[in-house]
Amino acid sequence: MKKIIECMEAVIKDAFTASGYDEKFARVNVSNRPDLCEYQCNGAMAAAKTYKKAPIMIANDVVGKIKESKIFSQAEAVNPGFINLKLNPEFLASYLNDMQADENLSAEKAESPKTIIIDYGGPNVAKPLHVGHLRSAIIGESLKRMGRFLGHRVIGDVHLGDWGLQMGLIITELKKRSPELVYFDQTYEGEYPAEAPFTVSELEEIYPTASGRSKEDEAYKNEALEATLELQQGRRGYRALWKHIMEVSVADLKKNYEKLHVDFDLWKGEADADPYIPDMVAYLKDKGYAYPDQGALVVDVKEESDAKEIPPCMILKSDGASLYNTTDLATIVQRMEDYHPDEMIYVVDKRQELHFIQVFRCAKKAKLTEDDTQLAFVGFGTMNGKDGKPFKTREGGVMRLERLISEINEEMYKKIVENRSVKGDDAKKTAEMVGISAIKYGDLSNQASKDYVFDVERFTSFEGNTGPYILYTIVRIKSILERYREEGKNPEEGKMLPAANASEKALMLELSRFNSVIAPAFEEKAPHKICSYIYDLANAFNSFYHETKILSSENEVQKTSWIRLLVLARDVLETCIDLLGFEAPERM
Ligand code: ARG
């Protein structure tokens, strides 16, 4: 469906042309003086220079030509040359009726759908999920949903960190503890046991112990590095251990992501890129992109316009081991082969920006992608505590994701029980739903690249710019619709009439903006734009609600129209929160 601004611009364009002016001046914007008008066109000001005329004369000419248009109830030229516009309530109502009938609620599907891979989540196997991975999961999931809503083919890949030193550390620590395990016997040629020699909680203890020891003990660290290299080079026993670590760890990760309503199409990781490395390295060398530098293999990626020095991209270390760069480049090769994507989007901590500059430049320079394959880095800021430092537990330790989620859920549970609207098991489920909205909205309502303060009290509040406030608004709408149903009527039938009062019109105007918000939000990879839209929309709804006696109205036709407006508001709000990655309960 055409955007409502485009409908207005079409009329204004005709008016400019009919008055002898270029239609390029016919731009319409949301008014910055809502007390005077809803929309405005400032084109007469710009046209004045071209036509050497007073802007007000041009504005008057144009207004003279739009007087009869059915779209506007008011079109006024005001000094020095603004054109102030108000939408005709009839037109607005018919626009919203069309919107309700549209399968995508007026949002247009992409004309040429793209294949897009979103690389997000990025947890490291064997290390517990911590809040640092929360942002990637939340932002990536939202971008994936937005892309799909707009008709793109979006593939979400968790891209596990499963090939690095942490694997060597775990292997080393296991060897110290149980050297008798068959995995360490190099002469062993039989099958390895199906069962892992550790549980997930043991694993979670083993890694930090090993990591701590390696920081104090040089020899231990070297052993771990050696084990990492041997694993990567294919030592049988280590590969078998690696598989165990993966199984145990991935099952646990899946459980956690499920709780967050985050799900991935691909559970690939750095290790999956490994088979692509030898050929890629040979190619980079053959074509002269990579050259040896102090024993290592590197590709130059600096550009003349660089303000600061961009160091070469290291492909292999001097001992031949692959690096984070190597697996990321090989993953690009793998993705091009498997999916031939038009775009790859990486949702990663912004402190990794340099890494991605190097990787992207290297991929482009060496033609590992097509020339027009887009590689995008969505770098996000840190989630801080109230002290402005990275979010920690009350005791000052690293906050595990599981714990954060359960703390939020408890907080929500208390509030919901206080409200006494839902009880028992239902209250638990509701608390979980509202808890997710608190976490996700709290995160997504900030521009991704900025650091933000994770404020439990504020995020879980039912008032203000929060997830629970949005859900509360939706639940309010649903409960009115429920009561309407109890009157034996069907809220899904009937039409919206022109607005009966100012707050109703304001709500209608907000609803009509939906399709002008979603596509640009995706284009700019900016879920926060959806948040600010639904916050405005929820506010507009609540003002309307407080001023209007909906169910007790005696005028049945009017009542039906308001119910239809509520249905549309519910649909738009629920669509938007789905794009953000959470949902609303029936009651709360
Ligand atoms: N595992 C990495 C980390 O925890 C993030 C992975 C991001 N994705 C990528 N393709 N490099 O830092």
C-alpha cells in the first residue's frame, strides 16, 4: 500500500505542476507544529529561489489548486510560505480500513527480495552465556524478523565460537585430571565412547579453572595452545573430545536461547569453516593477495583514505594455526558456496569493529564474495549497570544470562501477583512473557551502537517507555475486545468511521504511519525506530482510551467503529512487538 505521505505528495505534486512549478518541490513532512497542522510542505520556500518569487505567492498558488482535493480537510498558505495541511478524516478512515484489509497491514514487501545471512548470538562453546551475548541475540533476532516481514529470505546463523583456545584449555585441563582417558592415548584406534566424560556443570567449572591456570602458568598455557593446534590439525582423540564438548554445550545453549525466544536456522560455527581453510589459503597465496611476514601469512588491507592505521589481516600464525580472521573469511567462502547471499550482517560487540574492517576488506580485495555482496557490521555498545560499568551480579561477578532472566522474571512475578489479575501457574507464565519484553525492549529501545544502562526497576515498570507498558496497553485493548465479545458481538466485523474527536484522530494518524516506519527501520538496521513508534502509538491509544467511553456508548455504529480502531491498534502493536521478538499475554 502507498504510504500516506505519498498519497498526499501525489496531490501536492499535481498542484505544483498545475501552477507551473516543478513537482520536485512537493515534499510533505510530519508537522513540527502539531498545534497548527498535521503535515506540512515547505517546498514553496525552496521554489522561491528558482522562480524568483515570494514564497507566500507560490504557496498561495499551490493551495489554490488543492482546495478541492478529498485528501485534505485543510490546506493553508501561511507566512512566510509554509503550506499547512490537515488530513480529511474521511480519507484517513478509508486509509485505515484498507490497511486493516491488507495482509501485511499496509507494509510493502521488498520488490526484489534478498537472501540475507544474519550472523548473531555468537556464543562461545563451553563458556556459559553471559550478558555480553544478550545484545547480539536480541538485536539479531529482531533484524531477522524485520527482514522476513518485508519479504526477504533471511537465514540466522549462530556462528558458535568453537574452534579457539577455549577448546585447547578444556582438553588440557581434562588431561591433567584424567590422563588415563582413552582420548589421550595416541595409539588408540578403536571407537570412542558415545557418552561425554563430563556433564554441563562440570564443563562450566573446567573452563574457568583452566583459563585461570593458563594466566598464571606459562607452560600450561603453551600446552593449551599446542592442544588447540593439534585439535585443528585433526588429532583423533581431541576431535572426539571436541564433539563431546559441543554436544553438551550446544544442548544447554539451545535451552537458553529458547527462553529468550531467539532461534537460529543454522547452528554452524568456526569449526565448520575449517575444511575451507586450506583451499582458501592456497588461493590467497597463488593470487598474490597473501604474503609471508615474519613467518605469518598476511593480507594488506589498508587504504589511502584511512585516518588511522589499519594493520594487515593475519591469515595464519607463524606456527600455521588459524585465527579468528581465518575462520571468519573461510565462513564467508562457505556461505557464498551454500547460499550465495546478497548480504551478510554481523551483529557483534562494537569493540570488534577493527576485526570486521580487516575481514571485510580482505574478502572484497581477494574477491571471496561478489562485488556487490554487502557485508555489514552492526556493532553494539555495552550493557552497563547503574554504576556505568559493565553489568555485573550484586556480588560483582560476571552476570550469567540465566540468572539475569530469572531475576527479571521474579521481579515481574511480584508485580503481577500484586496486581492480582492472574494467579498461580498463569502468573508464572505471564511473568515470563512480560519479563522478556522488559529485557528486550529495554535493550532495543536504545540505538544499538550506544552503551546503555540496564536498569531493572525502570525496565520492569508498567509506566514509561518500557516493554511492560507496551504489553499493558495491548492487554487493555484485548480486554475491551473480550468484553465486546461477551456482549455477543464480533470485533472482527465492521468499518472504521471518520474520527469523532481529536484524540481519536491522533490515534488514527499514528496508525497510518506504520508502513513508513518498518521498511526504513530495517534498511537502517534500527529496531529502536520500531520501539519509538510503538511508544508513540501506545501513548496515542491511552489518551484516546481515557477520553472515550467505548463500551458504554449508546451509538452502536460509533461503537463498532471504535472497536474496529482497537482491533487495528492491537494488530499493529502485536505485529511490531513480534518484530522486536516478544509477545503479549491475554491478561496481566
Ligand atoms: N564468538 C565471538 C565472541 O564471543 C563472536 C562471534 C561473532 N561472529 C563472527 N562471525 N565473528 O566474541
